[in-house]
Amino acid sequence: MVPNFIISRLVASSSFTGYKGSHVLLGSLLSCKHTASLVFFNYFTSDTSSDSKSDGKQHKGSTFTVSDLINSCGMSQTLARELSNRVNLKTSDGPNAVIDILSIYGFSKSQLAKLVVRHPSVLFTNVEDTLLPKLEFFRSIGMSNTEIPKILIANHGILKRHLENCIIPRYEILKSVVHADREVVRAIKNAPLGFVYGDLMNRLVPNIDILRECGVPQASITHLVTNSLSAAYVEHSRFVEAIKTAKEIGFSPLKMDFVVAIHVLVTMRKEVWESRFEVYERWGWNREMALRAFRKFPSFMKFSGDTFSRKMSFLVKDMGCSSEAIAEYPLVVAYSLEKRIIPRFSVIKILKSKGLLEKNVHFSSIICTTEEKFLEKFVVNFQNVLPLLPDLYRDFVPFEFYFDTDCINKLINPFTGDSTFSSLVYLSSFPLYVLF
């Protein structure tokens, strides 16, 4: 059953001292209508004698370790036995208390298994004095039951840090920068390692100070810290150099793209930066054209030379787009070749081959428009003439990739009739490069 001290402590406390927030209180678990929750905890802490009997080669303490890991974390016997060589549980009280409290804070069986595999000593953590106060604190600043497991699995080092001496001071530094608990949580979620290992006081704070001196708005600062914390705590001299370079290229500190450009500049080594221009030159872009594209869409510089060249090869060589024109609309290279660029241009190729597009359509209106608008303009509008077009579009998008299926169904299903022809037969009349 759930250890009494966990119930009594959570019922007794409604907030973490000094921090506002909501808690999962177990008082409700004591009422009749929540008995199912108690059954859930019993399920996590129950023993199975069959597993112990089947593992006769293990000594008593190790046998329980294997059984406990299998029952409580859903591990396979092989993995549980491997871990039993690293942790040998002589009693179930401590580990079961850890498992119980983690399940209260959102950990599923699979997530428990991941955490224990990466951090086996968590099973020996003192729940009342060490683990629970940290979980209470995370909840108090707004971490949800979905976020807590993901963050702790991504960086279990957080659990090794002292709450008062490390976690809370680092939280306070981030809060002073982004001004809201929700943004602090976003920063930790996007960079859990940075939260623990980044030099927040000696690097983050001076870097943010110089951004403010440059007139960078708070919204941009929050965007940089929450989406790229690692870029915000790089060495100060390097950060200052990136600011200088961004200004020289033509970025305005008043616009969001300024901090996006800084992120690119501080995370890209100089030799990699220069190698990008060599790739762009092979596609007819001189340095000024490339920098103009960088000003318009800074993130495109993060794509590897191979990724950029694959997209340019399809757009320029296969679809006849102008390389110079793409430099004016660099956002198009941000989209996935397999998920969006090839499927959409395949539809356009079909429409052109049937003479259904009277004029050329600019590539940016094909790639950059939303899924719903693309479907309305280029699929739904022509399905009376080409009834298999909706099915063809589905076939063009590889099954394992995501695309807006709900949107397609909403727009197309009311109009789609049964067909006795396979869409694959229809595909055979088009060049292979359209499909792959």
C-alpha cells in the first residue's frame, strides 16, 4: 500500500513554502469515489511470487530485485536481471516508496523503466527528505505531470542536485530573465542539461544584460532563453562577438530575428559557417545573396550542406525553379523534402500535365501555404476532373511521416466517391522523379 508518510505529507501540505502553485493532494484518495487510485498504487507495489520462483538461480535479495523491477517498472526479465547486478534491493519499502511517489507525479511504467535504467540509484533516494520536496517544487512552478517525467528522464542529474543550494537558485536566475514560471518551465524542458550544467550566473546573466543594453525587447530575450538556453549561456566574449556580427550583417536588435541570428552564430563554428558559403556558391549564390537570405530567414543556415543541396537539387533541377529566386524566399528550404516539398510539387506536376493550371504558380505559394489552403486550391478544386487526386496526394506522403490527416479528411471525404481504380495504377503515367 502507499506509505503513510507520503499520504500524510501530501495531504498536509497545500503549497511549497515560498512558491505559489497547485499540488496533487492525496486527501481525495481517501474518499470512496477515488478508491480506484489506491488500487492503481497497489498494482505498482504488488509482488509476484511466480517470477521469484522462476528465478531460482538468483539469491534472495537479487531475486526480489528482478521481480520488483519487472512488476513495478514493466521491464523485461533480461533488463531487470542486468540492473539487478547494479542495484541489490534487500527490502521493498524504499524502492516501492520511490515508485509510488513518481507515479503520483505522472510517471508511467515505461517512464519509470527509462529513469531506473539511466539512474538506478534513484530507487535508493530518501523520498520524504529528498525526492518529494523536489517534485513538490517542480509542481509549484507549474510543471505538469506530463512535463515532469520527460524532464527528469532527459536529465536525471536534476535529481542529484541539492534543492536549496542549486535547483532553487537556478530557478530564480531564470525567473529574473524570463519573468514568468511558465517560461522557466519551457526553458528547462527544452534544455534540461543546460539548467543543471550551464553557467547561469557568470554567463547567462551578463549575456542577457548586454542584450538589454542593445535595446532587445523582453519578448525576444524570452524567446532566446526558452528555445535556446544553451546559446544564451555561451562564453560572454563569444556572445558579444555574435551580437556585433549580427548588427554588421544588418539585423535590427528590435526584431525577433536578431536573437535567432545570434543563436545561429554562437552555435556554429567559424569553419562550418564558411563552408556553408561554399555550398551556396555551387548553387549560384554569391556571399551577398547568401547573407541576404540569412537576414530574411536566419535558421536556414543551420541546415547541413547535404540537406540544403538535396532540396535545391529537386527544386532547381527537377522542378525548374530559379536558384536566385529561392535566395529571395529562403523559407522554402526549411520544409521537409519528403513530407511537403515532393508531395506538393507532385500534385502540381499532375495538374500541369493535364493542362489544368493555366499559369505558372510561384513555388513559395506551393510550399509555404498552409495544408488546408493547399488542399483547397490544388486538390479539392480539381477533384471533379481528377477524382483520384485526393488519394494520390495521400500516396505521395510517406506513411511514416506526419501530415494533417484530419484536415485532408475534413476537406475531401465529403466529396470523395468510391473508385474501382487503384491510385497506384494512375501513378504509373507520371515520371519516377515525381514520386521519389
